[in-house]
Amino acid sequence: MRQLILCVSIAAALGVIAVGCTRSPSPAAESTAKTPAATPAAAAKVIDQHSYAEPAKVRTTDLALDLAIDFDKKQLSGTATYALEWLDKGATQLVLDTRDISVQKAEGLQADGTWAPLEFALAGKDPILGSKLSINTSMRPAKIRVTYATSPEASGLQWLEPSMTESKSGPFMFSQSQQIHARSWVPLQDTPQIRFTYSAHVTAPTNAMVLMSANNDPAAVRDGDYTFKMPQKIPSYLLAIAAGDLVFKPLGKRSGVWAEPTMVDKAAAEFSDTEKMIDAAEALYGPYRWGRYDLLVLPPSFPYGGMENPRLTFATPTVIVGDKSLVSLVAHELAHSWSGNLVTFATDSDSWLNEGTTTYVQSRITEALYGLPLAEMEEVIDRNELKAEYKTLDPKLQILALKPGDLADPDNSSSATVYTKGAWFLQFLERRFGREVFDPYLRGYFDHFAFQSITTQQFADYLKANLLDKHPGIVSDAEVEAWLHEPGIPNGAPQVESAKFSTVSAARIAWLGSGNLPNQAITEAWTTQEWVHFLEGMPETLKPEQLAQLDAAYGFTGSPNGEIAMRWYPLAERSGYAAARPDMGKFLEHVGRRKLIMPTYKALVASTDGLAFAKDVFARAKPGYHPITTGSVQATIDGATPVERAPAPAAKAEKPAEPMPAPSKTRDPADPTAPAPKH
């Protein structure tokens, strides 16, 4: 750590210390309802190991941004102004989280309305947490303002050249703040314990429409000057911004889709059931409290399936396949409007409160709109993936309520745990108590903790007082303890079976034994979930000629559907099916969604020739990848221990005119060695 260099001047008459440069070592409209003012005092005592902030001393209540977007410099620059609540009478310092941010000055608002310089120090960079920004002030002002600029390498921003976009008509920029990447584009108290309202004034080139996780006006004029307001309190990871060649198309009275002009019609057709999803969720869990629900379709480099930014879900274009087979992702991100955005986890160790509850709610929305068989198939797929992941996953990461210190990097949590095990726990409670009891309970939970950030212990206390104790003898404290604090899946967990999957498994087994493909009359009626089950049940490797037979029949190689590709290409690579390599490379270059590409990279790096191929593809794909994706792929390549494998002869596969549809998925299951994807 290099020593801090402070340039100090005293302004005695003002009672402040001025400082210069310090460097580091390297409702249909707005909701009018008042929200609960603060997280309960018990939560304020919780330590967030992934933030430098000190919420027990001072809290941000409102954030005002004034930013300029510079595509040439790949930079956001301007000011962030924090309205503060000083809780500790002895506190004289505001501590903010930053990562690769250049801070020019800090100022405090005086009683006469003028701004006075404040002393600040930017500490050395921690590889995970970033740099601690300490702002000292004896006057404890109601507002502090920081002038800053982001780095072109900001982990929470991606800058795309026109050639990397769908329409190729202009540059594109978007953010990804979760888990702790908001600090790379705004200096702030980057912990979910703190919720705040925010406003923003953003300037940009006139050819770029700017959107934020706020009150975007569908009729906004693209003039390079934009203002935003988020009246509900949100945690920092829900801050979001995007700018590019974007147009709007309505989906319903309070929903719509933003996308590039060449994508918007396809996106609107794919997401046409969005308003019905909102209605279904409200019928179960109460009113939608965020005004509008719009979607923004991002370029293929978006590293996740979706991100639940309030009022503006970010979505990957990889779910737009023309048959609505993958729109459960929308149900998942919408469900976050209750579980996550409304009731938020207090620390990353409690992530299951967001993702597990959301996965459960998403399943209920799917069932309400599309029927129980589809919901059951998706649950079986999720749980099969969990069982596979748990074979190698560290037991400490199989626990819902993670212990302090067990999750060094919040990007490395297990999706199998926080999504699938969390949802499984809630289904266990639902099955035991019955929906006539559990549904009102869960709705009451959302109402009770609305606009608060809570811990697993608070969840458990509420569960005991409002469900277990009111209905004694149904679920024991010991059973809840096993779900929350022990690894694995407890005995007695409810199992889900799918009659449709039984037919798929029988067809797969018959083909493996005889080489005879299933009757076309059977397979042409299969849904995407059935094709997923067909592929996921295959042996670890097949003979190249077997893959050629499948390819000729179903056109898996070159399929535009990422859900097929993420299962087919690893199988093809492990099996030495060289005919898949060219299209495999094109897929990895075009798509940046981690869930879809990481299985193929992992299969490639297992052999020496595959590793060489992976490095070559990555070199071409890297400029279009998000920094989060780049880090995952680079770590996989760097950690490879390949073995020599004789290359298999290329097999020719005749493809059908139209490839079969890909399986649907509602979120990104993590692999145990790479950062956990979101949604």
C-alpha cells in the first residue's frame, strides 16, 4: 500500500478542513404512499463484510447524481450529492465505497447554502472491495457532494462500439451494479442495508437515449439531456443506467419494452404476456408498488439473463427466440418487485432471501399463467442442476444463511443454494401448511417488511411468530434450522416429478440402447423444457457418430437458442465431435451471457487443443464481453490443467431446415468455480 498524499488547507472561519488531491496506490405514475423510514435497529448492527460503509453512524437517505456520458473516453463524470442522516452524535466522517474511481473533490453544504471543501482520503485498492473513501467533517452537514470520474475499466459498466450492438447504428453503454459493482460508477455506501431515494440529471450525445432504474418516460424526447427520479427507497445494487439507440413499444397499460430499433418488435411479441404476469403476481402477493414495469433488451454481451432493476428490468436478447419458450425469465425478474426490491437481503450472506423467494414466486406466476406441468418441469431441471453442483460444492456454500467470512467475494455465491434450495425451502413450507395458509402468510411477510432490508434471523423470527407458532405441530424449529443452517437438502424435502419427463427419459434410454431416434410424432410436440431434459440426461460423453446422428435430426449445432447451445457444445467437446467447433466458436464470440458460455469454456480447457481453441476464441470475443464475463473466462483459462487428447475426425452432420427450440430457463445456475450469474 502506497502512502496517501494529502494536500490540506485550513478554513478556520468555516470550521471545516479543505483538501485537494489524494491518490490511491494504484403508482400508475409515482407511488404516493409513505415507506417505512428505516431498517429496524437490529439490522443496523449487522456487519456487511463487503462494504466499508458505517451505517450505524451515518446513512444516505437520498442520492442526487449529475453526470455526463462520454463514449469516446468510456467515462461517466460529474457529481454525487448525498442527503445524510447522522445517527451517531460523535461521528465526523462519511465512509463510501469506490472501485477505480477518480475523486476530484468533496464538499459539505453549509447553513448559508454554500458549499465548503472537505478533507478526503482515498485508500489503497482491495481486489474485491475496492477503495475506501473517507470524508472528514466536523460540521456533520446535511449534504455532502463528491466530484468524480469513472475508469474505462469500471467493473459495473460496459461500453460497446457500434459494431457490437444489434442495430450497429451507435455506441451503447449499460451498468450492472449487483453484487457490489455500483461502487465502480458511483461512490456510495454500497451495502443493501442502506436504502435511499435518488434523482439524476444526465447529459449524453443526442443520438443516445438514456434510461435509468427510475421514472423513464415512454414519450421522452431524445435530446441529450435527461432527468430521472426514483421516489421509492432502493439499495445501491439496484442503481442502473443505460444509453444507446433505444426505442419504446408498449406492452400494456403500465408495461413496455425498450430495445434497439431492429429488436423492439421481436421483443414486444416475445414479452406480450408481461401485463398478465403483473396481474397474476398481484393476485397472489398484493399490489405492484413501483409504478411502471418496463423491460430493456440489452446487446448479447449482457452477462446475465436479467437484472431486476426497479421499473426497468434489464434482459438478455438470448431469451427472444420467437416462441415465448424462455419468458419465465420475465416472471422471475418481475417477482423481484416483491422479493428483493421490496423486501431486500441485508447482506450478501443472506442472498437466498432475494433469490430463493423470487424463484418460488416466479414458479407460482408460471403455474398461474402456463399451468402446473410447466412449473414442475422447470423445478425438476433446477433441482437436477443443484444435485449435480452439490457433488463438488464446498458444504459451507450449501448453507442458506452463510456464516460471516464464508463468502469472500459476493460474486462467488452458489446459485444452486440461493436460488434453488431457497425456493425448495419455501415450497416445503407451502406443502406442510397448505396454500390456504402459506399464501396469506407470504403476502403478509412482503407487507410487513416492505422497503426494508432484513437478515435471515429476522426472516426466521417472523416465520416463527407468524406461521409456526400460529399453527403448532406442523413444522418444527429443528426442521427450519436444518434448512437454514445445514448443508445439503434436508430429509423430507418435497419431491417434484414430471410425467412428461418420464416420456423423454424413456426415449433417451431407448436411443442409447438401440440407436433408433424417437418417433417424430413424439418429439415434435416436445417443449423446450423436454429438450433440456433429453440433453441433460445424456452420458458424460458419446461417440462422435452418435452426436452426428442427433445433429442431423435436430440441428443442435448452430442453434440460435443459447439454452440448447450451453448443453450441446460441452457434450460435443467432451465427445470429440469436431464438427461442432466452427459454430461453437461463433456462439462464444456472439454471446456474453455467462451462464450460456461458461460450460463450453470449461469443457474446452480440459484438453490441450481445446484450451488453444478457447484462447483463440476468447481473444476475438473479449472486446465484446462485459468485464464480469471477461473475469470468469480468464479465470477458467488461467486455472486450466488440460490433458492431451487425440483430435477426433470431423463428422459431417446434416442439419434440418429449422433447429428444434431450446429449453426454457428462469435464471442462471452457477458453476461452483466461477462467479455466480444473476437471473
